[in-house]
Amino acid sequence: MQGESWLCPTELDRSRVVDANGRVRTIRMVGTAAIALALLIATPWLGWTFILLALSIANFVNVGRRMETSAHPERISAYGVLITLLLLATGVILSGGPRSPALPWLVLPAAMVAARFRSQVVIAAVALTVAVIAAATLGVHTAATIRDPVPVIATLALLAAVVSIVLALQAAELHHRSEAILDPLTGLLNRHALVPRFLELSLQARVTNQPVCVMLCDVDNFKAINDDHGHDRGDAVLRDLAYTLRKHLRSFELVYRLGGEEFLVVLPGLDLAGGVEVGERLRAAVEQAQPSGIPITISLGVSAAIGVHVDYESMFKAADTALYEAKRAGRNRAVAARLEPGEDGSAGPAGQLAPIEAAIGV
């Protein structure tokens, strides 16, 4: 369901884009209303070109709605910003170029990018905005721009100021957000990050009718490691284990630390068979890696659902039951727990589990 993206190369980058959509909804509505009122008042001076500016507002509003159901919300956001910039630039050209009263509005798309994306994307957006401002003024009305460059200079200064302010605010917000959703020991996302992300995945699964797989992982006999080597060595084992798990997962395959020695892997777009395959790969990788120089193994419980049946509670319960089966069968193995489908194709009761032991490799 997800793929690697230059816009959002990490899950933290992507969650920032998604969460920003909800947080700025009220601000977006106020800003949209303010611009709409300004367009209405300025109609005698702007003429019919106000239609282009109004379209940019409509596009801005539509982006928020589409992001809620899209499998790639960061792309929807980026496309929306680009369309808004081009519509605003067209309006500026048709309403006087360097003398257009709408010239400062070209700053808005870059500010939107700064509120949602990482610094590399913001730099690209600022460079594109500068090029568009130059094209809409100097490129179309060269003589007029040279005679009176003050509006263009003021707009460029406004661009730098607004983007800098938004970046500073977002940096502070991201710092506090990272402290809230990142596990301080392993650097993995925690339970606070899991809840909204899984809700998003379940909504996407309902729209696309795609599967989602969850995998509950637990370190075998971890208490013995703490008892024999000390808690500091146990913490080092967990840090190295987290690194091993991340290294053997793709960027859109997510791993969370639930607490203690328990981890949860979420695999968008994978069914039960695919999840078991990934689980066996992780199991073998951990056994071979010997985190922090200590031979350890992990047990895994795997569950999956598709479309409307993607539900965290039932899937977690199924994976937890499968993990118990893996422990009871001797540890160091992946066990899949499949909900038996009803006659109508829906998932049956959460207790109807059919454990399927994966390749053990022990």
C-alpha cells in the first residue's frame, strides 16, 4: 500500500504530513475564508482573473479531503500545493504581473510545504516559488519589473520570512512530537504513534480492499539476559535488536516497541502468507545477528485481514494468541493465526483461530 518516497522517506516524515492535515484544518478554513473575502472585495480591480484564484482555494480545500482516503497522502498534498502555485501564478500574470495585488499570495504554497514536509522538500519548494515569481513578473513584464522591482523584492523577502517562521515553529513541534511518539531506548515509534497510523491504514484498506498484516514479536527468555548480564546489557540487546528489525524491513513496513521486549510490526499490503515470510526472515536475521554479542531468538505471532475486516483489536488479539502458540511450541519460530471466514466471506469470531506454524529453522 505504501512505497518509498522522496517526499517522505521515513515513517516519521510521513506521519508529520498526515497529522498536519488534521491539525491545520481550522487554520486552513480561516485562511480560505479570508482569501475568499479579499477576492470578493477586490473583484472590481482584479476582474475575471479572480476565478483562477478562487480555483486555487477550491483545490486547497479538496486536498484535505483526498488526503484522508489516499494511500499516498504526501503525494496528494504535494500535487495540491503545485496546482495552487500554478493557479496563483496565472492569476498574477493576468492581473498585472509585478503590479498585481495578488503577487504576495505566491508565498502561501511554500508556507504550506514548510508546515508539512522535511527541510529538503521545503528548499525545493522555495526554489520553485522563486522561479515562478520570476517567470510571472520578470519573464512576462520585463520592463515593468525593472522599472519598479520593489513589489518583487518585497515578495521574495516575505517568502523568506514566512518560510523561516513556519520552519522554526515546525522544528519545535517536531521535537516535542518526537519525544512523545519515539521510544527513547530504541528510537522506534511507540504505542502513541501506532494508534493513529493503524486507523489510517484501516481506512485505506476499506477504500482499496487491500490486506494489512500485523506481527507481534517477543524476545525469548529475555529475563534471563537481564539476570545473567545486567540491565544495561539487556538495554543494549534491545537497541541492537531494533536496528536489526529495521534493517530487514522496507521503508513502508513499520515496527513499534510496545514495551519491554515486545515489538509490533505492521505490514501494509501483505496477506498472511506474505507476513509469515517476513516473520521468518526477521527470525533468522535476529538469530544470526546475535545482538550485543548475546545469542538470542525471537518468537512471532502473525495475523492479517483485508478490506473492511482490518481492525486493530481483533488482529492484535489473533497475533497475541499465535505468539502464545509459538512460545508453547518451543520458541524461536513464527506462527500464523488466521481468522476463519464466515459463509459470507466476513471474518468469523476472534476466537476461531487456525494456527499455522511457519518454517521454524531450528
